[in-house]
Amino acid sequence: MAIILRLDRVMADRKISLKELSEKVGVANVNLSKIKTGKVSAVRFSTLNAICKVLECQPGDILEYVEDEENSDS
């Protein structure tokens, strides 16, 4: 997949635990854990909005696009 989730890095920078973020965002700990580890195929905009609000960051701080080697033209 070409989209990489960097939630773990942003959480570490903000020194916030998964439990604390889960409580503030209003998303189940297990679902936030899946987002953190990249084991999801989709993230709701409302969830992304709440995460960005709590972490005081931009969506681009959490999501990163990386070209797939198999789809690369080079």
C-alpha cells in the first residue's frame, strides 16, 4: 500500500498514550490501535479530524504517500 500511517510517531512526539488518545477522540482503543499499526484499509474523515484536533497536527503529519515499487515508472 502506498499510504503509510504515522500516528505512532505523532503520538510519541506529543507524549500521548493510546488510551489517552482513545478517550479524547472517542474511538475504541482497539480501533485506534489498528490505525496506529496501519492494519486498516480506511479511516473516517470524522476520526481523522478528531485525531488531528487532539494531537494539534495536520492530516499530512499522520498520513504519508510512498510510491509503490511495483507501480513505479522507473
